[in-house]
Amino acid sequence: MYLGAPINAFYQPRIEIADETAAVEIDLGHHFFHPAGAVHGSVYFKMLDDAAFFAAASIVEDVFVLTTTFTTYLTRPVSEGVLRSTGRIVNRNRSQIIAESVALDAEGREVARGSGIFVRSQIKLEGIEGYDPG
């Protein structure tokens, strides 16, 4: 479902999901750059949000999860190699899931971090095109 989303035709990410964690990775290219020659902040946001989102979604089996807030901190510019974000759940209760994520460059240096609040929607997963419970 994730890889088939229209936005991901542009980013071409790879994803790994486990219980309460997720990792997203993309190969960086010039099409992600701002005019000063480094990756645009929107790429950092997407990578961080996706990793945290799927960490949260890994524990919800019946409905789509929604991001309600997400805070992003850009800590280092990056312009080449692979960008990898890992997310994990840090807190949860009946109404929300809080997850954090960190983005690393190809040398393993932190380039961004973020945290968000995620909630269960009323959208059934089985009704979403591309959903595969397998």
C-alpha cells in the first residue's frame, strides 16, 4: 500500500516495518534539492513522518492511522548518498500514539529528528486500494 502511493513514485522509498518500529530509506538525487544544493526540508519531513507513522501503524490492525501533529528538527544538511529514517513508539494510550524518528546520512550522522502524535481514523484498512494484510 505504501509503495504504491502516488507520492512514492517520486521518492521511490524502501521500507521495513516491525512491531513498534519502522525504517524508511531513499537514494538522494538532485531532484530533492533546494537552490543551495542540499536536500529540501520537505524530504526530511516526509522521511521522518513516514518512519514514525509506520511505527505507530504497526500496532493498529484494523484502521488507517493519521498524523495529527509532527515536529521536525533539521540538524545537518545532506546532499548525497542514502537517507535513512528510523521510527519507534515512545508512548501510547487509548486515544493516541506518540512516536519519534531520526534520519541518518550514509555515514551514520544524524541529519534530522522528529516526533509526532498519531491517532486511529475511522477508515478501514480493508477498504484502501493496495492494502494487503499478508
